[in-house]
Amino acid sequence: MAIETRRVASLERDSEASRTARDPRPRLLILSDVRLLCDGLLLALADRSDVQVLGAQSFDASVESITAERPDVALLDIGSAQGLGLSQALHRALPDLKIVAIAVADIEEELAICAKAGVAGFVSRDGSIDDVMIAIDCAIRGELACSPRTAAMLVGRLARLEERHDIVSRDGLTRREHEIAALIGEGLSNKEIARRLRIQNPTVKNHIHSILGKLQLRRRGQVAAHLHRNPQA
């Protein structure tokens, strides 16, 4: 009997592996503690033939049980207190998993945590089923779906982080200004610097004007001499 049981289990695993190999559709899993939300999403996804809907799991499920489902896309309820922590754990366990965060609040810190966890889509708390469907499609294609407000908040945070780390030396020059100053020292013209850094020529001119002001220099040619005198600046 034990041998027969193992044989049946082995046949079931082989059948599952064979079915999965034949079905190339992305596998989608819903993660939420709100049964009404899960039931609503399952109902909305019932008519979609381009994805395999694996079902729904609550946050009581372990990361191991979630990864055992081998989902390609996860609809993750960030509105729940445990959602943010689970997004980070799933990203570590399944780096290729496309996580679509739903019920996202317009809170910059929450959005930043989601972004760090590799979230592939954002649907706000007042988003619709259509927004969820669009986010799923974008995630499958490797694109990011989010509202203009969410995009603006993420870009704004990134810009502030860049500004915070941009000053790298005692002379007050930013990292980009140091790059341009070094290229000036190599004898490159403004056009050559623009091509090297893939930026516009007027942008190079603006940076050089800023460099001269910060270093209290009058001419472009003095920049190389300043760098030679102050190699650790």
C-alpha cells in the first residue's frame, strides 16, 4: 500500500509538471487578509484566459508556501499592516516575481518601501478593477503601472536622495561637476564633453559656469591647474 501511495503521488507530480510545461501562461496569486477583496479579484479574473489564476492566500501563509505555488505575478494587498513586510520577504525569496501592490496609500515612505521591494505596479486605494487589470498586463510585459501622482512622488524622492549624496568634496563641487572638471583637465571641448557624458551642450556650459563660481575662477583654462593643486579636493 505504501509503495502504491508513493507511486500515485509521483504520478500526480509528473502530471502537474507536464501540465505546467504545456501551459505557458503567467501564474497569478492573490495575497490578502480581506476575504471580500480576494473574492472580488477572483471573480474579476475569472474571464481572463491569458493568465493562470492560482487562487488566493492570506498573510498567515508562510513565504515558503507562497513560493511553492511558483507564481509569476502576485497581487499583494499593501493596505494590510503585514503587506509591506511580505513584499520585502517575497522579493528576497523570488527576485523575479512581479509584485503588483494594491490598495496603496499616497504616502511617500510607503511607496519608497514598495519600490525597494521591487514592486512592478501600484494601484491606489481608490483604484478600479480596470486599474488592476492594466497593472497586471504591464507587470507581465516588464513595465511599471502607477498613477501620475505616484510617479511624481517616487521621482521626487529619488531626486532628493540624489541631491543628498551629490556633494562629495570639500570644494562644493557635485559629482557631475567633478566629472566635467576632470574632462576639462583632459583638454576636451564643451561639445566633446557633452558627447562623452551624453548630455546637452548648454547643460555643459551651465555646469562649467557653476564650477568657475564655486572655485572662484575666472577662466575655463584655470580649472585644470586648480585640480592639479588640489587633487584631494
